[in-house]
Amino acid sequence: MTTEKDKSLDEINQEIEEELRNYDPDKEEKPKRSVLFTKPRLIVLLVVLGLALYRLLHFFF
């Protein structure tokens, strides 16, 4: 058996090529979710915008 130190560059390259062939980015990487527009933040955003609109309209009318 060969140890990590005894492996030749060709063997290491073959292992790397095999890993790259088996690599599927769709399965490996999780899709990034938008952090800004989660449900609780959308609710807070709508409440803040509603209050701002109320204050603005109350000021002018």
C-alpha cells in the first residue's frame, strides 16, 4: 500500500481528475437565499413603510 507521501504526481492527478468528473455543482452547492427578503423582515418592512406613509399623509392632509 502506498501512503500519502509515496504517491506519485500522476496518481494524485488521477484522483483529482476523478473528483472533478464526479463534481456536480447543482448538488454540492446550496442555492443562496435572499437574506433581506425573508418573511419576518418583509412583515417588518411593510409595517415600517405603512407607518412612514401614514405619517407622510397625516402631515400633508
